[in-house]
Amino acid sequence: MAAPKIAHYAARILSIFPQASANLVRALLASSASIPEVAQEVLAVLGGDASLKVCGYGKPNFDIASRSSDNR
């Protein structure tokens, strides 16, 4: 389910920014992502970078990825 969801987000970003490069789309999605707290708590027992290995960058937030703010 993750790959189709990311592809959908990428397509939506490209519809907003049609001239965006693949690298920009990837960066927008990655910078908007976060790992859910529940997953962080469960994986904290394993230590190190377990959450990164299991969850990657986390779940992207389309609203954050598609809009700019003064703090980004």
C-alpha cells in the first residue's frame, strides 16, 4: 500500500508544480514525513536507528509537502 500512496502524492505535487524535477518531488515528500510516535516508542527498545530501518522517513504529510511556510 505504501508505494501507490507515495505515487499518488507525487502525482498530486506534480499537478501543483508541473515543472518540478523528480528530485524536488522526492525532497518535498521526504521533508514532510514523520515517524508516528507509537512506532518510535515500540522501536526505541531496539535502539540505534531501528525506526529509520523499519519506517524509513515515515509517513509524508501532503499538506506540508505541497505548501510553503515562512519557517521552511
